[in-house]
Amino acid sequence: MNKLKTFAENRRDTGLLLIILAVLTVFVGGKSPEIFFSVANAKNIALQLVEYGCFATAFFLTSVCGGMNFACVTTGNLAAIVMATVYTALSPGMPVAMALLISLLTALLVGGMCGTLIALLVSRCRLTQLLSTICATRLFEGIAHLVTKSSSVMGPKPLLKFGSIYIAGVIPVLLLLTIACFLFCSVFLNKTTFGQQTKLFGLNKVANTYSGINNEVTLIVVYSISGMLSAVGGICILCMFGSTKPDFGTSLTAMIMLIVLLSGIATSVGQSKVSNVLIACLCVQVINTGLTLAGSTDYVAEFMCGAMLLVVILLSNQSFRHLFSAKFKMYLRAR
């Protein structure tokens, strides 16, 4: 009985998200079932999941240890730009497969280096994780502008072909890569020593220090992996759209933050689950689809994203919840 109770408590956030997803699906699908449940809409949701998924795992991983990586999108852009630049330089005098492999490894290396730089700013320079990632965002975007001279870059043709492959005509191959990022993140947090140290760091970094764990190494590992996941996200974007630029996806960060906060990380730092992030992604996709079916513009979608983000932040604040609960009880008594 105790085990069943513990399991229910551990899965409470997941169950709530599944209920929200089911309600949203029924509500939005009921308005236009012939469009919402069509193959074309399934493709669209899958592609949006690819667009947000890798960046969401990168953001989530740093959130587990009590931080937020606002530089994940610009890190992905920089990594994709470097990859395209390296491939363009190597492809004339080298086999395509070798040039592609070297450029992909270079992109992952750039992502890891960007994450390491943020971790060193936090651990050595004693900057907050929030301030470090915001500063890094401007730095990485500036480097990308210098590399591209503020212009777009085209992706390697083999990757463009890879990005256009669909399984059974519905599931993009890139979605499998995104799911692999979710699985990797889950395995890292739940099955590895560094993953356990990351959770402990998020719960109490002072106690983590006294237990003999090197917090600096933990931060470097977490942010390096976050940077590489961001690089994978940038590569996926390059495969989907065929090109990228230094300021691509300026509105993606707010959406990714909404997804991660909706997964419950704000109220359970060090304990939230990767599966919650995936369900939160699907919830946001359904909401976006509903806005599109309603004929809303991109500006309305951005407004709704900001409004939902504000509501989620307020509801995750313990002081606000207590104040709201007290005011609601007073209202009921007055009635």
C-alpha cells in the first residue's frame, strides 16, 4: 500500500499533465475534427515537436540543477552555422561522408564549449546562472554574426535530404532524433552518477558540497551536455528549413521556458521527470494548433505564450498560491 501511495505521489505531475493534454485534445479536436485529426496536422505537430524538443531537453537539464539556460537557442544557431561553414570548406577536397562527419562533430564540440564557458562563468566568476546565460546569449549571437557577416547560411545537401525523410509518410526521421535526446536525458539523470549529482545539486548545493561532490565538475558536465543538446537542436532546425541565421528563433526561448515550467520543474527542482517535458511539449503543440485553427496571427500566439508563461510562473510561486488560497477562502466565507 505504501509503495502504491509513493508511486502515485511521484507520478502526480505526470498524471495532471496527461489530463491537461487529454482535455486540450478533446476541446481543440472537437472544434475541427476533420482538420485536427488529419495526417497533415499530425506531420505539423511532429515537426513542431522536433523544433522545440531538443532545446527543451537542453533547457530542462540545467533547470534540474537549479539554473536556466537561456542561451540554448543561440548555442544551437552558432553550432549549426559552424557546422555549415566547416562542411562548405571541407567538401570540395574530401569525401562527402567524411566532411559531414567532421562538421557534425565540430558542431557538437562547439555546443559543448559554449556550455562549458557558461559553467565556468558560474563556478569561477561567481556569476548567477541566470546572468551568465543571458550574457552568453549576446556573446554567441555576436560570434555568429561575425562568422556569417549577418547573413543566412545554407545547410549541407545530405542533411537537407535527411530532414525530408518521413516514416510511413507521417513521422519525420528527425522526430526519432528528438526522442533519442529525451531518452538520453532520462538515462543521464536516472542511471548515471553525474545525473544523481545533478539532482542533488538542484536540491541543495551546500549539502552537495559537504558530501564530497565537486560542484564545479557537476556544473561543467551539465552545461556541456546542455550545449551539445542545443547543438543537436540547431542541426535539426538546419535540416528542417535548409538554412539558418544568427538571430533565428528569437521567440523560441519563451516557448521553451513555458514548456519546461509547465513540466513542473519550478515546484520540484531536482525531482522533475523528462517524460513531463515531452507531455508539456505536446500540450503546447495542441494549444498552438488550436490558435492556428481559430485563425489567430503569430502576434496573438506570442501574446498567449507570454500570458501562459506568466500564469505558470505565478502558480508555481508558493507565496502567490497561499495568497490566492486565502483570498478565495475569504470570498467563500463572504458568500
